[in-house]
Amino acid sequence: MESTLTISRNDPVAVVTLSSALEAAFAGDVATPRPVVFACIGTDRSTGDALGPLVGQRLRRLGCPAEQVIGTLEEPLHALNLHERTAHLASQSPAPFVIAVDAALGSLSQVGNIAVRAGGLRPGQGVGKDLPAIGDLAVTATVNVSAGMLDAQVLQSTRLFMVQELAETIGTACWWAARSAQRRARTERRGLGTIRAA
């Protein structure tokens, strides 16, 4: 995968493109499959910042287990609990492959775009918060225009319709990619078992 992939929410194959990019990232990361965890950052107290919790909610409704999704509308993952809710990931073996999902602000031409970037993200940068980096892969969606010192107000006045559409696209693509990664891991384990038995 290229360092940054940008997908428009109006692209009719946005879900397929995003899902394929995520699958490629899972497959290319390490030879041994790692469990996938989605860190869906944000809060439902601000419409623009609700992207992450909406993605988490979508993933749970599609059948992702609770241990695979951190951050939903019921239990948001945000600045005040980020460290507490994600600290356990560092002690897991094998370490999970963490996809960090968050809303972003940008230029007018970027609004409605989904970006996939290798490496994690630093949540809250757009509104002046200094939080630790999280994730092996970042999935962000530009929900509104950046307005400097007014960014927090811009997030609060963002239309929920677009945020919901972006969340459904991201959530569906993440779910599909995770299912494909699990199927591949099961196939590889069966293959190894057959080789050992022979």
C-alpha cells in the first residue's frame, strides 16, 4: 500500500477500495497473522467527532466481538480515557494490529475524503490536544473544513448526515477486511497443520 491512500465518499467502490487497502496492510505487515483491533476515537458529544464511535457501533452491529472494537457510542474512546482503554494492548502476545479511526478537518476540497496511512495517528491534534500516538494504521475521514482556533466549534456544527455516511463506509470496509484476514489466518493454520502431519 502507498503511504497515503485517499478515497472519496462519493466513489461507488469506496467500500471495496478501502477494504482491499486494509487487507493488503494486514497481509503485508508480518508473516505471522496478528489479531486485529479497531481503536475508534471520538465522542458523541460533537457531531463531527462522532465518526469514530459511529464506526465502532457499526462494527459491533456487524458482528465484531467486543475485544476487537474499542470505542462505540455506548463506550466512547476519547482524550480522557485513551490511555486507560488501550494500555492493555501493549501486553498482548502476539501484539494486535491496531487500526486507529478518527475524524479530521482539512481544506474544502478534502471534505468527504477517507485517508488510509501507514503508521498510527495522534488524536486531538486538530483541536490542540497532545495525546499519545496510537495504531499501526490510521484511517481518517475529513468531516469539515479546518478553521484554526475555531476547530472545536466547527466539529460541533458538522452535519451528522455526512459523518454517518462516512462511518458506514469505513465500518463496513473494516468489518469485511477483518473477516478476510481471519479467513486467511485459519487457512494458513490448516495448511501448517497439514504440513506437520505429513
